[in-house]
Amino acid sequence: MGDIDAMYEIPRTAEFLRSRVYTRVALQFPDEMLKDAAAVARALRRELAGGGVKLFVMADTAYNSCCVDEVGASHIDAQCVVHYGHACMSPTSNLPAFFVFGKTPLDANACGRSLLQCTRESGKRILVLYGLEYAHALDDIKAVMAELHKSHSCTVEIQYADVLCSVMSPSSVAEKEHTQSNGTTPNDDLSVPIDGVATFVNNCCNVEGSTRKYSLGGLMWATSIDDNMEDYLLYWIGQDNSAFANVVLTFNKCEIVRYDTVANQPSRDVSHLMKILRRRYYLVEKAKDSNIIGILVGTLGVAGYLHIIEQMKDLIKAAGKKSYTLVMGRPNSAKLANFPECEVFVYVSCAQTALLDSKDFLAPVITPFEAVLSFSRGREWTGEYLLDFKDLIATDRPEVASKTDEARFSFIKGCYVEDNRLEGIAPALGFWNCLQQQ
């Protein structure tokens, strides 16, 4: 039982629930942790010593397990969700969330020696990033590095990212969205958490005075206004997963080293992710030639998803194209094959599940950022890449394209084409709302 208490932070979770006087709490587990769900619930009940708190175990989420399942929690009128395991830290819309990332084992000594080797090989400053499941080992790594610095001269600056928060409140997100809708800018887009509670979880980078503040995948760090991320070597501690892909694609111009926590050795090979980036460029070019687009909703909980859906509709309409809105849990090729009229799909999801592999699909699936590149006339890809749709939310509506726009060159067809204007020949359905679960 002691292992369960430590691994799942039972005392800290119970203290949080007591302090907020929650009486109906949803415990959300990913598939790999579901085997411990009953033991965790029993341990929490024991720690709470009754208290009138009802606990409900949630699993097999309709969308992505890294996101807080507010839809599932609403079915049991939960006042709060305790989210276990890997988390994308996307802001919630309606319910507060408490995060328990878990404590995946890590050899801090081996990791420290590898980090020291990077300082010797690279003259760049080093920024240490990590999967949230390794946040528990950060103090051990810092202690190991302090000892190594005593016996090895090291002049390279090492900076460690911090965990953004462990508690998320939807009220602050709603406040920011209300502020943005009024066309004004808040003073602190990314404020420093107080007692582990984040007030805003939004844009990857915000400038505040002489400091650039970054927030990505539940981590935060700050640099001088005069520094660029390309000046840093990014040292990632963790597995080659969606969180790592988010880092690599967002900072695709940086030198990156990944420390494999299973093999206990570093790797500089990110070529497979660079291939993904090149394929995404191909999908952008292919999407430009499409006329009917499906807006594929992959979340009903991430704050701002309704806003970005409306923005995508406006963008597509301004480009003279037609759109359907499709809502389904965990899309696959069979589900999307029911909509053969859609030539491309725009997937609205959290940042860490936005890259849906559509090689086996009848139509490509792109992200909202790629949709902006595809359907905004004259917009060119500069190499910048965004996975979080909240970075795209705008207050201005795009102007409807003129029917007299000049022909553009299609890299897919290899010739100049004129975009079709579908006004007056809309398909009969007009608006789709397809509810398909698992």
C-alpha cells in the first residue's frame, strides 16, 4: 500500500480534496494505470476517512486520455477531476482538475553524467526539458549535477524548466478568453503559479518586460528578451512520445538531445520527426486544392475549442470553400470513410494529439495551424510550427475572398489553378453533427 500512496500521491490528493470541500470527485486513469484504479480509490477513501466524498473511476475516455475528460465527469455531476498519468495540460472549460503525473523511475546519476557530457560537447547554453512523469526526479538531477560540477569544470549554463502547475482552474481560462474577445490583452498571458495553481495556460511564448516566458506541454521557463531559443541546446529527459514531438516540431531549429530513460543513453536522432514536418508541408499543399473540408472535433473539454471551430468555419468560408463539422471520438479511417465528399479534414484537438497519422485515410487530416497556411491566400510557411490551437485564436474575422482572385500555382497538380467558389451549390446537409464513439 505504501507504493500506491507514494506513486499516486494519495496524501497530497486527499489534502487538496479536503481543502476544496469537494464531495463528488472523478478519478481519471489512462489504460496503462487502470490496473491500480481500485487500489487508488481505496487508499483515497482511507486517507479521507469518510468525509462524505464519493469517488468515481473513469477510464476508456471518448477522446484522448491526456486531456481531462470533462464530458465523462459531467455524467456523474463531478465537482473535480483527478487526472492520473501523462497529461497534455490543456486548459479545462468547466471543471477544476488536479494532476498526478506519476513517478516513472529514473537513474539520476546516469542522466547527470550524460548531461555533463553534453556541456562538454556543446558550447551552447542548455535547457533541460522532461516528460512530466519525471518531474519528481528533477531535484535529484540538480543535486547530481552540483556534485559533478565540483569535480569537473563546467562553464556552460544549464537551465531547468519547471512544472507549470498541478492544479488547474477553468475560471482563469474563461477570464482570458473573455478578455481576448473584447480585443484587449491581459497584463500577464502566462503568470507564475502560486501554490501550484496556474492562472493561465496558453501561448508558447509571451514577452513580459525584458523576459520571454515560455509554456509548452505543462512546462514553463523564461529567457532574456535578447536570447533566442536557437541559442539553446534542448536536453529532453523522457521517451520519444507525443510530448517530445511537440517540443521538436515547435522548436525545429534548435539542437536537441533526448535522454532515453530506459536505455540510459542520449540520442541526437530526430530525423523521423523532421520527416513528419516535411510530410505536413505536403499536406498543406494538398489541402490548398480542396473545396469541401470537414472540421473534425477531437475534444469537448479543452478551453477555446468552440472558438477555434468557429474561426475555422470563417476561414474556410472566406476562402470560398464549404465545411462540415464532425464530432466523433478517436477518429479512424473507417469512420471518416463515411464522408467521402470531404477532401481534407481539419482536426481540432489538444497539442499532443493534433498530429493524426492519416496515411491510411481516404483524405488527409491537418491541424488548425496548417489550415491557416492552406486557406489564407498569400500565406507562406516560414518554418514556424504551432500545435496548440490557442495560439491561433484571433479576434478579427477573415475577409471573404473575391471571385476575381488570380490563379495560383498548385504544387500538387503542377499547374496554375483557380480556386472553385461553391456559393449556391452547397451540399444538402450543410451542417454535420456526427456523434460516433469508440
